[in-house]
Amino acid sequence: QVHLVESGGGLVQPGGSLRLSCVASGSIFTINRMGWYRQATGKQRELVASITTGGATNYADSVAARFTIYRDNVQKTVYLQMNSLQPEDTAVYYCNALFTDDIPMYSWGQGTQVTVSS
């Protein structure tokens, strides 16, 4: 059974930073591309960053200059460093393993809330 547990969210002022963590159980982590999604209230969930097992990354245009995804294969953890946060980054953030067409592979975890507000 696969479990994905996200943490690190919180309330931050515009321009601030947060680092999100996602711990993945089982053997999925070392054989799969991992991604961070977010879902703002009233909007569809969107993929914002992904990383391959080898460390190649891809970002949505809206976050490319501000967010960094990286992973620790030993700790089975994927991180999302978010800098220069803006109110439009407010959302619940989720991680998941990805199929090659960016479709999420497993059931969603509980996510972690990020709120950017002054």
C-alpha cells in the first residue's frame, strides 16, 4: 500500500519562503517520477513541478523562476522549495508519483495548506 504524506505548509507573507516535504512509503519512490501539485479553492488541481529519478526537473511557467523541486532517494522524500511566494500561490499542495503523461499514479494524501497573505 502506498502512502504519501505532505508537510511544511503554513501562513507566509508575500515574498516569503516555505519548504514542503513529501515522504513516500513503499518502493515507488526509487522507480518513479515524482511531482508536486496544487489546488486552489474553486480551481482544478495543477501540476507545478516534477522530478525524475535521475534528477531532471520540469516546472509550470507560473513557478519556474521561484520554486525548486528536489529529492532524497535514500530518505524517500521529495521537497519543494518555494521562494518569492505570492497570494496566487495560495493552495493545498499535494505530491504524487507520475505516469509519463503526467497523470497521478496513486491516491492523494491529505496535502498541506499554503496561504500567502499579508
